[in-house]
Amino acid sequence: MELRTLRYFLKVYEVGSVSGAAKYCFVSQPSITSAIKNLESVLNTTLFVRHARGVAPTPAAQQLYPEAKRMIDSEKNILQTFRDQPVTVPLRLGIMRSLGAKRMSLLLQHLSQDIEHLELTLVDADEPCDARVLVGSSRVSDDQFVPIWEDTYQLALPHHWAEAQKGSLDFEDLDGMPFIHREPCIALDSLKDSLLQRGIQFNARANIRTIDYAWPLVQAGVGAALLPNWAEITGSECIALRSIKGFDCSLSVGMAVNISQRSIPLMNQVIASCRRFTDTI
């Protein structure tokens, strides 16, 4: 089994495409295809299943990935041992949307300072990665989850609205209220379910995907938005945050590491570093 073949396997696994892996590796697509077929023959298993948009890893590929990555990283470490420059420690980190740019920057800064020579690559949380930062309810059963933040959601309203003058709101106050609709959002989905159960209309005035646009739109008077208690939101003087009677929503956000990765020393460092970071906030 050649290390080059394992490098090709890793790239196909990470990008989900044979043609994409060929571009990254600066080789022809048939070279990648041939290498994967040879590897499947040696291991007597199927590693990828083709679909319209590329390839999907099989359970065998998911099992092979951390082992192959460890071997390639070991090769890099051996080569770096005989060079002057320090050995980099690659970490492919999946980040869920709308977790807060400021606090995520602080976490990434902490990891970079806490783990020597860390080389971070940030990808979407649903892409192949070593660890993921996400809402706890989104983790899979075989993930170890380290809580970092606890987000409590309240309704953000423009200050000049009559509802903003109340100390808290009833569900009936939300009937027909113009909303900033963000998708995906677990908290907002929960609120919409509560409204539906009570026969109350949810009125979407604007549709967005990232939370960064939400409170500026509230400030502009476009609509209300269900938002977490981040410092940059609670510190805004242009919006009013109000609780909704009978609706409590708190979401735990943290680092998820698959149990299969726990044998990799770096993953234990990441978990320990996240716990140290939590102690500082």
C-alpha cells in the first residue's frame, strides 16, 4: 500500500469528488480512479459510492479515513524532523453556520495559541473534518461533545414598536407580527411549532440564511427576530430584547469529536483546549 494512494484517498474523501481530488493533487482523474480501485482491491472493500454530484464515502471509508490521515501526518512529521521549519499540526475544523463571528474568532485564536504550530482549515460542518463546532442537538450519537457556550434566545424588536414597551410578550402578540425568517435555525423552528400549535400565524417579512443580517434588519424596522444572547446583540441600543411567556429556548454550542478520532493525540489536545477556553469565558 503506497502512501501516495492514501493521499489520493484522503483528498477524494475530503472533497467528495474524484475530479476535484485530481485538481488538488495535480494529477489526471484516471490516476485517482485507478489508485482508489487498487486500494479497494487491496482492502477487499468498497470505499466510495458514486452519485450525481460526486462520490459518497462508505462505512469502510469512514473507518479508514482517520487511520490514513494518521499515516500521512506521520510521514509529514518524519520529513519535517529533518528540516529547519517547525512541524505544522493540521486540524480540519467544521463550523456550523451562524455561531457568532466574534466569539468564534476568540475560540480559534485560543486554539492556535494553545496548540503549538496548529494549522487550521475551516470547512462547513457537514463536510469531512476532524472536529466540528455546532449546536449540541446536531451532534451524532458517537460524538464526544464539549459544551462551550449556552445560547438563550429572546425576541428582538425595533425600539419604536408598541410590543417593545412590554416587559414580556404573550404568544398572541406574535400573531401576524412581521418576522425576519432565518433558515436553518433550530430555535426559530421551535418557536414556529409553538405558534402553529396555538393556531397563530407566522408572518415572514424577510428571509435570510446567516444571523449576521438579523439584528441590523430589526434595527431598520423590517421585522422581529429570534436571537441569542450574544454580547454584540444584548449590547445593541437600537433593539429591545423580550422574553415570550411559555417559550424557553436555550441551545448548547460546543466542540464535537467523533469517538473514532479519540485515539489521535491532537483530538485530545483540542478537547482539553476547549475546556480551558470555557473556563475563561
